[in-house]
Amino acid sequence: MSQYFDSHAHVNFSAFKGDGEDILKQCLEEGVFVVNVGSQYSTSKRAVEYANKFKTGVWAAVGTHPVHLNKGSFSYRDPEEEISEVEIKTNGEEFEREKYLELANDAKVVAIGEVGLDYHHFEEGIDTDPLKEKQKEILKKFIDLANEVQKPLIIHCWDAYDDLLEILQNNVADKKGIVHSFVGSYKTANKFIELGYKIGLNGIITYGESYDRLIKEIGLENIVIETDCPYLTPRPLEKSKRNEPVFVKFVAQKIADVKGISIEEVAEKTTQNGKEVFGIK
């Protein structure tokens, strides 16, 4: 049985409130490693709690998603409009360094994330410049935290790749990390690769042929696979179905099909890449 590595899951979110632990047990039975990623302090803490329920195969990342730096709500729709609109409330979380440092020092925490920039989900009619500056400022603080604990970053970026590149060039993260849920061009991907980052691909690449060129042009050694569950359910599954870590196999299959290689090769190499970036033996 091939080993798969879901480098970005959210089994720590409320969508899995009733069966999260069972889902993770199933993942391990089916040969799928999982990193549960926090998007605010509460879900970061829950990710750590889940990780510590398992001896191996389940890890955590802790951080604040940029949308949670502003209090309000936004309507979520994925880049290919494959799911119905979802209203997501944001809590205006402040960066409490000591609280995150305590979580980050847990042995089962393998990364700081998800953190980053999101210029896509701003409410209409507001001045976005102060919000962008706040996101940049907090990202730099999380980079400093990552360097203090010597762990990589998991970076969220939407409509902000140029600003992200500038920040990462001028604020070097010692352990680099992953640009998660990548939806840019292969030329942009290669700029992040040159800086030492892996590119995270998920169900978005299965929605058509839009990302085939990206898959072809970047080497398998630079790719990690992910689900971003419960969002972004890959095809051929129904778009209304809750995404789960075991479905990362469909992402691997798409990469294999486009590159003309076996799914076993994709599974083996992306698992190796995941372990490498997270420092997992």
C-alpha cells in the first residue's frame, strides 16, 4: 500500500466536530499521514490536541489565517466556483506571541501556519490598504516566531503573490516551508521554488485543465499534496461531498496523469517531500 501525505488538512475544524478522531484513525489505516493546520488560536490549539492523541502519522501547524485578523465575515467560494457560497465569520484575532510560542514548542507541531496574505476576501466598500499592511506586519511576526522555534511556514496567499515574494525575500525564514493551495502560474511558482519553498497542490487542480501547465513545468521534487479539507473536494467526487484527507489520492492521481508517471511515484516522492519540509524522520 502506498503512503500518502496530506500536508494541509483541517480535521480540527467544526465540519469534523462529530467524527474528527475517527477520520484520522481511518487515514492512518489507509496509509495517509496528516498535518492539521490552525487558522486561529482555537483551531491551532485543537490541532495540537488531535496530534497528541496519535503516536505518529498526525501532526499540527499553528497560526492565524490572514482573514482572521479583521473582524467581520465574508462569502467563500473557491477559485473554480465548484462549491456553493459559504459564509465565514472572522474574529479579528490579535497576534498573541506568547500563546502561539507555547503551542509552537509542542513536539507534535511541525510548522507555523497557516499564515500569510489574503487580498481576495475583503468586504466591499472598505479601505483595504490598512488591512493589507496589518497582514504584512503579522506575517513578518510569524516568520520571526518560526525562526525562533526553527520550524517551517505554511503560507496562505490569495491575490498577493508579488507582495508575498517581496516579504519572503526580505524576511528570510530559516526553514522555508510551503506555499499552500497554489493557484498562480508556473513562472510564479518557480520564484518561490528558487527561494527554497515547496508548492502545495490540492483539489483545485482536478477541476479542469487550467493547472496542467503548472503541473508539467514544476518538478515533482518541489511539490507537496494536500486536501485543505473540508474544502476543495477533488473530482471525480461530488462537489457537495465533505473533503477528507484520504481524498488526497485524487490529487496525486491528477499529477500522475499530467506528468505521465505512476501514482505510486507521486505518492512516494510527495510523502518524502512532506517529511523533508516538516523535518519528520
